[in-house]
Amino acid sequence: MRMLGFIGSSGSGKTELVTRILPLLRGYDLRVSAVKHAHHGFDIDKPGKDSFRYREAGAEEVMLVADGRWALLREEPEEMSLPALVGRMAPVDLVLVEGFKLAQIPKIEVYRPSLGKPAFFHDDPGIVAVACDEEIETGGRVFLPLNEPEQVVEFILSYVMAGS
């Protein structure tokens, strides 16, 4: 499956950009999935609930199911690689990946100079484009206006989906 990463400092707007381009990509009849790396532990399960109790009791996997939606919870002794995780997903045309800075996939950096945080694109050759809310020098990478998701989608269609 083709993957495209979105990286950037906390608060830069990665999730906002991904949620704005998803429906546009779907408009091209593309099947798109998303993977988000959380820097802090998370739990969609709650203490006291049956599924939580199953995990606590030692179940390797617990599936929660309701109203046409399901989630599979699995405890792993160590963090899985991005390819291993994506390999567990149903095949689609494109997987949008938020986070996973070190993944060996093409990435768009979402960068806001006003946050006062350093950019990653100077040191990461995997960053193929920079989406920014102001004109900046991108070190030879494609500049994408952050507030124009249509242009980001055009880039994705020409670069990632065309196999460049």
C-alpha cells in the first residue's frame, strides 16, 4: 500500500490538514485509511468495563463491536513497526500516516514558523514537501500552502499516487 506521512511539531496542524484532505481524496474515488501515532499511551477501553476486564485477565486480543464499528485491542510487548501495523489493515489506495517521524516513507512536514519551533525538513531527506502558513525557503522541497488543501491533494495525486 502506498503511504504518505505527515509530521510536524505539536500544534502545527497535522490532524487539521489530514482531515481537510481526506474528503478531497475520497472525491477522486480513492480508498484512504489513516494511522496516527500517539506519543502518550491511550486507551479506548475504560476500567470496570467488560472488555477492560478481559484484557486485565490476560486476553491477548479483545474486539469491541457496536453499530457497524469495531476496534481490535491487542497488547504487544514492544512497539510494532509502521509496515507491520499497516500490514494488519485492509488494502486501500493510500494510507495517510500522522507521526512516525523516523518512518522510511515520503512525508509532508506541516510547519508554522509562528510556533517558534525548528523545522525538520533541514535534516530529513524523506520530507518531500513542506506545508506552511507563510512563504518560506524549503531547501528544495515542494512548498504547499497549508491553508489550501486542494493544492496539497494535487501534490499527492501527482507525486504519491503517480509513483514519483
